[in-house]
Amino acid sequence: QVQLVESGGGVVQPGGSLRLSCAAFGFTFGSYGMHWVRQAPGKGLEWVAFIQHDSNNKYYEDSVKGRFTISRDNSKNTLYLQMNSLRAEDTAVYHCARDFRSGSNYFDYWGQGTLVTVSS
Amino acid sequence: DIQMTQSPSTLSASVGDRVTITCRASQSISRWLAWYQQKPGKAPKLLIYETSTLESGVPSRFSGSGSGTEFTLTISSLQPDDFATYYCQQYHSYSLTFGGGTKVEIK
């Protein structure tokens, strides 16, 4: 069955960097757009970034533009999020999520998430 | 960016109650709206997309309606498994945005 497993979270100082990974199982990864969505502790959901199935298009939420980079390796069935210049307000559980169908921009499968804590 | 506003933020209800959650968009999003259910410590679950289409496996007591800027999620008869937080999400344009959530609590 479809499974998404995030990793790479941890504690990092403000200004630091972290790379998150999302391993995909149970579906043809290279056929689906993928997203990152985050949730600060006790708060609501916030969309972060999207990458098209073939990496030709990428979109970002305004507050992460220029700091975060979404990428994917379809040969490894893996999605990435490179996060630089981290700020306290980036502290959140980061979920990867699959596009329901190519370009739909809503999410039918989610990973359980990986916690990123930005603190000195 | 399109702002999504949900109301109420918290709702107390009993098993068997009819429950309605409202989601308003700051500009027209046509029918490009999805609803999710999230339980504590779990990932969100897709319930409804394109305003009113039920995701496979979602019970028929859930329904969605609306268009333009005003949308509703209705649970016709609340069940014990439905106590959770519900989020709307617009996918009319980037940045994709969510409502602030509605927590459905036991009365």
C-alpha cells in the first residue's frame, strides 16, 4: 500500500541548515507531484512547497522562498527538502504529501512527519 | 495569497448531532476546495475534494457544499470516530492555503 516515510528532522540553531527526505513506497513515485506541508506545535497546517512529477515546475510558500529547495530523485523514489537559513518560526512537523493526481494540488496520502526544531 | 477562514474554531457536540463547519475564502476559488480530518498525533486524512466529492472510503455522513467564497462541511450524524480537527484547503492558486481548523469536541 502507499506509504510515505519522512526523515532528517532534528534540532538546529537559527541560521542553520537541514535536509529532509521522504521515501515513497507502494506507488509509481515518478508519476505524481509531491508536496511538503508543515504544522507548528499546536497550530494548523501550512503548505510549504510543491514539485511536479518530472521536476519541471516547483512552487514555494512566500516565507520559505529563497531559503528552502524542494527536489526529488525518481530513481530512488525519494523527495527532499533542503532548508537553509532556518528561523525559529520554521519549527514544525514537516509532512510530505502526494498529489491526488498530477496537478490536483490536494493531498491523498501523507507521511507521519518529521519534527524540525530551530532553537539556540 | 487567498486567506481561508474557518468557523467555529471549536465545536462541542454529542454523538448523533448534525454538525456544520463553515469555510470562507478571501476571494472566489470556484469549487477548488478540499476538506481534511486530523486526529492528535496523526497525519491529516482527505475527506472531500472539489467541494463535494467524497474520497473513496469516506462515510456518506460527510458531505460538502458551496462555491465561490463560502463552503460547508456537514456531518449528518456525528459518530465517536468523528471527534477530530477539520481543515479546509483551497487549491485555486498558489500559495495553497488552509483554514485555521475546527476542533470537534465531545459535549
